[in-house]
Amino acid sequence: MSEDNLKTVIEALLFSSDKPLTLEQLKGALDNLDTSLIRKLIEELSREYENTNRGIRVSEIAGGFQMVTAPFSAPFLKKLYRQKKVEKLSKPALETLAMIAYKQPVTKTEIESLRQVNVDGVIKSLADKGLIRIAGRRKAPGRPHVYGTTRQFLEYFGLKSLEQLPKIENFQNPTEGQKDEVKEPALSN
């Protein structure tokens, strides 16, 4: 099969999948074609979409490749799907998920000591959504479970890997930069 035909098949595979496809999954579907050739064809396909300013891109996410919409189309997609209900994470869930993402593997007790609240319900909710998993047990008294993020976490946030998480040093301490004085809001005429 010619490289153009292979690229067309790869495009169809990526388009038809609702999850990122790994090179190994693509290799299996392409009769064990060499993964370096598959990667090369995906990169060519990706460049073609970018160079022709198409509404679709091929993005590397969570160790695989997936077709995604181009960033410039976001406002129009939001209008189209305005009615669609997207389940958002609560503030406690996001805080807990951030702690797990940055400190993994981490125990429930360690999370609770940082958050100063019980996190049983939040942990269960995040696990039910597939964003975290039990990654093992700590070699400590009671052998507590340790938690880590999942591939679905990477997909949910559109990350290629955990290395793409913003650096924790870039976050401002909430108490820094705040002044003791209280300013009245400006009134408009």
C-alpha cells in the first residue's frame, strides 16, 4: 500500500476513534506496520491540517493520537453545544485532583492533612469518573492505598503527559501580593 493510502487509513482510524489511539493500537490495525513510519505519517497528516488551516488537528494526548478541533473554532463550537450539559468538577474535587496529580503517589491521609477535610467522597467521585486510580500501597503501618492519576485524567485535560502540568512554582501563594488595605470599588457614572 502506498504511503498516501496508509495516511488515508490512519486518518480514518483516528477520525473513528473517540479515544486517543496509541502507536501500538495503530500498528495492530495496520498489519504490524513499523511504528516509526506510522509516526511519520501522523506527523505529515498533522502538518497538512495545520498548513491548510483546517478545522481539525491531530494531537498527541495521553500517549496516543486523536483528532481534535482547531483552537480558533472553540467560540463557534461553544455556541453550537451551548445546550449540552458538561459535568464540571467541583472546587474540592479539583483541589484534591491537583494534589494527587502533583504529589502522586499520595495517600488519602496525606491529602486530608493538606486539605484539612475528609476526602472520602471526593476520592470516590474522582475514581468513579476514572480520573484517579489506586496506584499501589505505601510500605507503612496499615499499608494505605496510594493514589495516582489515570490516562483518562490526561485525556480530560488534553495533556500529552504529566510533564505538561504547569510548574507548581508558577502558582502565586494566595496570601502573597494581597494588601492589608481594602479598596472601595470604583463607581461608574
